[in-house]
Amino acid sequence: MDKAAPDIKSAADTALQDIKANYEFIKEQVDEAKYSAGRKDEVRIMAVTKTVDCEKINYAESLGIDLLGENRVQEFLEKYENYSEKSEIHFIGGLQNNKVKYIIDKVSMIHSVDSLKLAEEISRRALSKNLSMDILLEVNIGGELSKGGLAAEQLLETAKMISELESVRIRGLMTIPPPFEGEKYFPRMQELYEELRAKESFLNGMDTLSMGMSGDYALAVKYGSNIVRIGSGLFGYRNYTK
């Protein structure tokens, strides 16, 4: 019998024991999705920490989470000193060019690269710090006007130009499909990812497909995602208007 999903509470009402129960359920769902898809590779569970206080973040880390995702530069900087040193941190939110300098030496990957201009700034800032930054190209797979990201038709041309930059490395693709339409768009993303890796020699080192959030992560795993980004499913529903 399948285990019942935990009752997801508001963030304010989510206690530490709730985070533990949520995490255990998420791990089980990921494992079941991998098994059903015949996958034996690793799927990383990212804790999306937007608006989450450091006590809860540190507790999540104590459960075994070692990948954190932040969306907002200022909030991230305010919490940065309280992150555990063992955690890997990715920046997953929309990133303005003038904010790159604040995070370039504090994260190990940027998920939301959606233009050559942004990639150029990342490369320039990384070079100034004598480092190389791993990036994901964000794909607007649903063609939504309200979202950033590259159109699928732009992806190859843009990737070629970005690949020539000195201090960035394209590690893969990221997407957020239209709500409730993962069954339509996740397979297309998987095809796009595999096609680029197989046919374009400068992209055959890609190893990351980041898609799936609290409402659709198991489905994303079915279609090849190896990073799932979990916020409300782990920490409770939050008010993002604050």
C-alpha cells in the first residue's frame, strides 16, 4: 500500500518534525519514480529556501539534504553566513546582470541563465575571481510570455555562443513548465536534453536536467530530471508577497 502523503501546512505551522516527515516522503516518491522509470542514477533533492529561516534550513541539512537553492540575491546574502559549510548552494531565481557580482563566489551553479548577455556577465565576474561557474540554460518550454527563459528554437544558437565564453561551463538545462502541464512538456525537455548531448560535441558533457517542483517532481523524475527543486513540499506553503 502506498504511503499517504503528509499534510502540507503553512510555513508558519510547519514544525521540525513536519519537515522530517515531508523529506522522508519526498525521498520515497523519488525512489519509486526512479524504479518505475528503470533509473539507477542519482536524483538530487534540492531544498528551496526562499523565505525559510536558518533554523529550519539547518535542520533540513541535518536530515541529509546537501543541496540548497536560493531565489533572491539579497535574502541569500543575509542568510549566507548561517548556511552549513557542507551544503552545495545553487542560485535558481531570475538574476539581473548587476547582481551577479554579489553571488559569483558563493554559489556553485546558476540555474537561470536565459541570455548571452547574462552569461557574459557571469563569465566576466567569474574570471575576475579566477574561477569557473557552472550554469544551466533556462528553457521556456511552454512559450509563456510571463516567464523568462530561452525558446527551444533559440537554444542551440545561444548555447554555441555561451560555450565560447572563458569562465562558464554549460552543465545542462532547467525549466518550469506551465502549471499542471508537466506530462506534456517534461518529455519534450528530456528529448531536447538528450538530442543536444548526443548531436552537439560541445554539449556532450552536459549532465544536469533540472525540472520538477513540489507538485510534479515525481513526474519529472520519470522523464529524466536529476535535480528536483522542493520548497513548499518540504517547508510548507509560503507567502511570497512579503
